[in-house]
Amino acid sequence: MEDLKLFEAINKIELTDLERGLVNEQIDNLFSSFDSLSLIDTTDTIPLVSVIDVSNVMREDIVSQSVSRETLLLNAHTTNEEYFEIPRIL
């Protein structure tokens, strides 16, 4: 119950006693489900990082011609020397 009150405080919510009872019951059911998983024999199971076969696809790093800074800055509403200048948000 104390953990649930801490959860309420952290999330700035307030549960009624009835709601706390329901949440505690749901948490108990969840932990019971986890306990039943511990009964499964996983001795010969290979640990997985992903359920699909994933490999990094790397491409060759090739230097190519790029758009010049001056050309890019021509499209800017306002600039500050060599940089785009944008309005302050905050």
C-alpha cells in the first residue's frame, strides 16, 4: 500500500480506497502471472535480443558533392553570419 501511495504522489494523482484496492488486486494478479512464467523450463532456450533476425546494414562512406552553405542560406528567412537564425521558442 505504501508503494501505491508513493506512486500516487509521484504522478500527482489521488486514488480512493476502492481504487487502491482494485489496483492492488490487479498488481497481485500481474505478479502471479509472472510467478507462473518462472515454472517454465528455459534451460535449452537461446536468449534473444530481437524476435526477428536483424543485422546492421552498413554502406560505404563516399564523399560526394554537396550544396554550398551560401546556396542553403539563400533560402533562409534570416541569417546570422554563416547560420540560420530562427525565432526563440521559449
